[in-house]
Amino acid sequence: MTTTTWTDLGPISDFPPQQHTCVTSPGSDGIPDTALVVLNVDGAFYVLKNQCPHAGAPLGDGERHGMTLTCLYHGYTYHIKTGKNIDFPDDERPVKTYPVRVEAGIVQVFLENEEA
């Protein structure tokens, strides 16, 4: 069974332009709390899982340059929109990306939980 939901992350003002912000979405409807990185790039919002697929470190501790986010711990770089690993695209998994929208000034992320 798959559970899906749009989850409020906060008002647009919580996510300043050209910055990234680490948040934890509240769990609900069978979806656990989820550590996320919200990025505001020129007014467009992107949401990534706050976990580097390479070694599990918090990706949000890294630095953003243009449309990439680089993990502070091992230097792996990921494309913000696609999650694809820039350094080793054929060898490393992409970081999970999430659909995001703004409704009535609130940034929302689309989360799902697949239950066995």
C-alpha cells in the first residue's frame, strides 16, 4: 500500500533566495518524519533528501553552487533538479528528489511511503 500526501514545510520567508535550509517534515498518515533540504534558486524551490547517497552524511551541510549541491564530507556533487551525481553519474546513485509546490505562500513537499 502506498500512502502519499502534500506536507507543509513552512512559509516562503523561511527559505531565503539563493540559500538552502534543512528541515524535517512532520510524519503523518503512515509517512515517517523525513530529513530534507529545501533550496530556493531564484524563486524556484527544490527539495532533496538530506542524506548523501554515497555514505549517508547530511547533504544539507554542504555548499550550493548554481544548480549543484556538494556534500561537505566526501565532496560528491549532485544536481539539484535531478538528484544525479555529477562526479560519477554512472557509478553512484542519485540523491532522492521530491515534488514541491507553493500554495498560499506555504512551501509544500509531496511525500510517499510504500508499505509492504
